[in-house]
Amino acid sequence: MLSVNYQAFSYDHQDFRVPSRLGVGLPHNNIAARPSQRRIPTMASQCLRPQPQIGDRGVRRAERKRTPTGQGEAGSCCRKRPRVAATELPAKEERVDYFKRLPDDIIVSVLSKLSSSADRPSDLFSSMLTCKRFHVLGQHPLVLSTASSRCLAVSAKTWSDSSHGYLKRCVDCGNLDACYMLGMIRFYALEKRGSGASLMARAAIGSNPAALYSMAVIQFNGSGGSKNDKDPRAGVALCARAAFHGHVDALRELGHCLQDGYGVRKNVSEGRRLLVQANARELAAAISFLPAWQKQRRPPTAAGVTVADETLPGCCPLLSDYGWNLPAPEPHPANQFLKEWFEARAGSAEGLRLCSHRGCGRPETRRHEFRRCSVCGLVNYCSRACQALDWKLSHKAACFPMNPQAFDGGVGAAAGDDDAVAIEEA
């Protein structure tokens, strides 16, 4: 056999053995290499791969990727999280405004509930000043159409074109309370009889109790016209309809009409029954709105008997049949406006009088339109309901006869077209 002699040589820091018959000549000094320079031969695949440097991070990372997980010590180390592009980084969580995501229908529904239950106009207007969205949705037709009379209460001291325009927008949206209030202001304060009467008639057609009673007062007195324009029968019919819808003053007025036979066939017992029913309705209203109503009972005397003529401060004996005191009824915002309007202008026009009931505020539209007290002749009223209320509130203590004839039982004649009516307690 042919024997092959291998010679050792060094190439690129690696040891190879090649046969001598290939004719590869090597220097003599490489053949006699020192033992310390000899290296252990390795696999060819490992010899062809360059050895990694100690400071080469890229090579270390590459070898770590090649090493399968869980094999040897290199696989036991944790992998480094791969880099992510800047566009793929999750954005910071923005603050979510849930209010902006609410639909407009929900906000309009909330504002309409607020306008219908508000005690004063500032309750709605302060919410409209919260943000621009509330300001826009606060003028939605649904919000304006459901506004209550208290929410529409306009002060005579701050009356302006903007206030008139706001009420007009509510009227255009179909608000009956706004129709009544603007009609009263135009008819009595601004002296625009035609437009004011048409607005009140529009509210009365919609079965607004206050508008029905106000139209009845106009029919009883012939307001805005002459004495011949009085229509007591129409006034009684309007009072009956207003009383059917729960208006206490209309029920009291209807009772007086039945007792006096004014505009209807006289029926004293039925009129008395309606007056007692009006007092009972006032008591029910006081119980529902005044939890401490029992504290306002008249103080008993030493004998334990309730005095009928004593009245607590701020109260009036409206329920004389039951011996209870109740606070004076709160006037309607329209009547309160008329009262402030004419007080600021020192009364109505020359020669015209105001209703002496402090919760009414209606002025005369012609001379001697209202009824006067048949005893003293110092006070005058637009209706029997105002007369009865003011008698129990204050006039009973201040009324005294002006001449001996009135004191002896005679009835003082009224001037002009005044109807002489003796004041009696219901």
C-alpha cells in the first residue's frame, strides 16, 4: 500500500494535515514547529467560521439567535426584546370626555325636565351658561315649550326687548304659560289690547286655567271696551271651565256668582258649597307644599278656645270654616309683574285705579271699571274672588264706614259703572 505522510502546517491560525504527495512545499521551519504552537485540529465547518471577538456585541447577539432555546448555557439566558419601530409604539391614553359622547336627545330631555320644574329663571339660565353646547340646546323648542310659569317669571325692573323676545320664542314653541304671561303684559302693562287678548285667548283654548280665569275677569268687567261690553254669562262659563281644571280663584268666583245671581240663576246653597270646596282645595295645596302647616294654627286662649279673629304673622284665616291659618297665596308671576310694573310707575294712567288685592296687580282699562267697597269706598277690586281674599287678608281690620248711612246698614252707591257689593265673609 501507498503510505501517505502528512505534514503539519499553520494557515490562518488553524492546523491542517495534507498529504505530501500533493506537492505542497512548506518551509522547513513550519514543519518543525514548536509543540506550544501546535493546536488541536477541529471540524472543518468550525474552522471555516471566524472566532467571535470579545467586544463584538453584534456577533454575540447573532450567536444567541442561532442557539436554540433550552440548549446549553447560551440557551438558558433570556432573549432580548426585539426593537419596535417608533410608529408601532402604543400612544399614551388620552382623557376620554364622556360628556361629548352623550347624544343631544338626552341633554335636551334633561334640560326640558329642568325647565318644567325650575323655581326661578336662573335655574335654567345658569345651566345654559355652563358651556356652548348647553347654551345651544337650552333654546331647543322642546325645552322652551315645557318651561313652567316660574321659569318664565320676568321681573318688571329688568324688562327689556330681550325679555320680550324670549317670551315670544316660547310662545312660538307652543308654551301656554308664556302665551298667558305675554298676553297679560301686553294687555295691561303695554296697553296692546288686541294682541294681548289674542294671546290669552290662545292659552285659554289650550285649557290653561289662569288664562281662562283672566278671560272671565275681562268678560265680567268689559275690560278693553265700554260698559256695554260686559258679558257676565260668558264670564261664568269661563269660570266654570277654569274651576274644572283646578283654579281655586275661579271656583271661589263661581261660588260668589251663584250666591249673588250674577250671570247665572241664583243658588245660595250651591254657591256656599263651592266656596267651602275652594277652601278645602287651598288646604290640600297647603298640606302638599307646606310640611309644617300644623304649626301655623291659631293660638288658643286661656280657656282653650281658638280665637277666630287672631291671625299669626304672615298668615291669613282663609279657612274660617275649619279654624286654620294658611300663608298668603303666592301670586302668579304675571300678576307679580303687573304689581311691580305699576308700583315703579306710581300707578296706572291718570284716573285709573289698581285692584286693591296685593296679589292681583290688574289695573283699570277705563274709569270706574272695578268694584268698590260698599262700606268704606276706599278700596276697589277686579273680581269678587279678589274682594273676598283681601277682606280676610287685611281689609277686614281696616274697613270702617265713611258716613252714618253706611254704618246704619245702607249700601254706599258706587260712582260710574261700579257695582255696589257688600263685603261679606264666605
